[in-house]
Amino acid sequence: MKTTKKDFERFCAAFRLWQKNLGLTDFHCVLRHQLEEGCFGSINPDHQGKIVVVKFSTEVPERDRDIYDPARTGRHEGLELLLARMDSIARGRYCFPDDVTEERHAVIRRLENYLDGEKP
């Protein structure tokens, strides 16, 4: 199944919303609508340059039609960006516990800032 321009716009709007809500506005985002094999979307962050390429697939397998949702995919990629630095640290050749602790607290603070803004 092909995804549409409107699907891409919904994906982008959701991603931007979660990028803002989670305090990830220090990244310059390049949003692309292109074929991604085996997934609805993906991110490719450059932490030093604070640039992330965010991709939304132009095709969705027919078997996944019932779970496909562009806004949910945008949120998912926003959450991927939230945890991307921690993932990068953990995969590094030299992983220092203090780096992991620092990033864990950065993620917690971002979530606190978002959740504290919510009304019960």
C-alpha cells in the first residue's frame, strides 16, 4: 500500500509535536518521504551536529494495513530521537557509566517537563 502526501503531513505534524513536547528542539530535522524497507519510519541522528534525518516510508506492507497510523509513527520516531543519545552511548566502544547516568537523567528531565505541563 502506498502512503500519501497527506499521510506524510500527518507524520510530520506528529513528529514535530513530540519533538517539541519532549524538548528535542536542539536538533535540526530533515523530514523525508521515501521507501524504508521493513518499517514505517526511521531516524538517523548526528548528535555532534544536532541534525537528524527522519524518514517516513512511501510504502506499507498490506499485512500491516490494520496497524498503520502516520501520527503514531511520527510519535514513535519522536520517542526514538528521545532515546537515540542513550543508544549511541551504550553502543560506543568505551561506554562510561557516568555518561549513561547523565543521559538517563536528561531523558527523565525531558519527560518531567512534558508531564508537569499536563493537566490532570
